[in-house]
Amino acid sequence: MESQFQLTNSKEIIAYLAQQFPNCFTLEGEAKPLKIGIFQDIISRLEGSGEALSKTKLRAALRAYTMSWRYLYSIKEGANRVDLDGKLHEVINQEQMDHAQQQLKESKEKAKERFKGRSKEKRKLIRSPSKKAKTLKIGDFVKVVVGNKPIKVQIINIEKEHIKVKLGAGMELTVKPELIINK
């Protein structure tokens, strides 16, 4: 019985494929367009060598590789696809290039939306003092955003652009007023 590799994620599988088939897969630089049906070629080649990968994980890794921006940029009309040994195969046509460009556009839009969502979350964490906030005084206990987590501190000095606070452990920090949560 064949033993399956215990490569657990797509990055590990692609690194393994790049090691086994360096004329086909690359980890850096410009990617090469892959021959249609490369999945079956990989399965056949690995079975012939007595090595086996999980077909499900291999399929997922190939999908991640071929949906990467680096790979999608490589799909240009007139370019040749390559097999596992780097030999040239079919030529990419206009329809295939258009499909790749559409995939790239959609992927970039999704990434942009995710980035906007993260930015909004960060802005919620780092709030400027609200209109209902009370005036800060030395000795007040407030919360300060440190990293992603608010921490209870005591104000020990107030300057024009900075506020000096003391943590419960005795450590003193100088923070910007917008990092103070004062309700």
C-alpha cells in the first residue's frame, strides 16, 4: 500500500511540486502557464514513483496556485502552456486570457473589500474622544488601546499632544489622546 505524504497545506504542496518539477512550478518570479490536465499528469507521475499525495489536497493546492495573481498575470494570449518537464504545449488563446483577466479583477476586488473591512475594524478600535466624553484630569482611570486590546490605566500627566499614563504594573507610557477610551 502506498503511503500518502503528510503535506498539510497548499503552500507545502506547491513547494514540493516546485522541488519535484522545477521546469513547471516556481515559487518566485514569473509563473509558467500550466498544461490543461496537469493534475492527472502529477498523479500519474507520482504513482509511478511510489509517492502519493492526497488528491483532494493536491487539487486545492493547484487551485490556489492557478488563482494566484502571479499565475493569472502569466496567462497571456500567444504564450505556451508547459507540462511537468517544462516542454511547451498548447498556446493560450484570447478567450483563456480574458477569463484569467476576469479572475484577476474579481480577486483584486475581493482583496480590496477585505482590506476596507479590516480598516473599518481598526478605526472602530482606535476612536477619537466622543462628544460625550468627559474632560480628562490627572488621576482619572481610563482605558487605552494598546495593540488591539484596551487596557485600564491611570492618567499621570497631560501635555498638549500626549498623555502620560501608568499601567497597573507600574509601567508608564506616553500615548496620543485618540488612543484613550473615555466614557
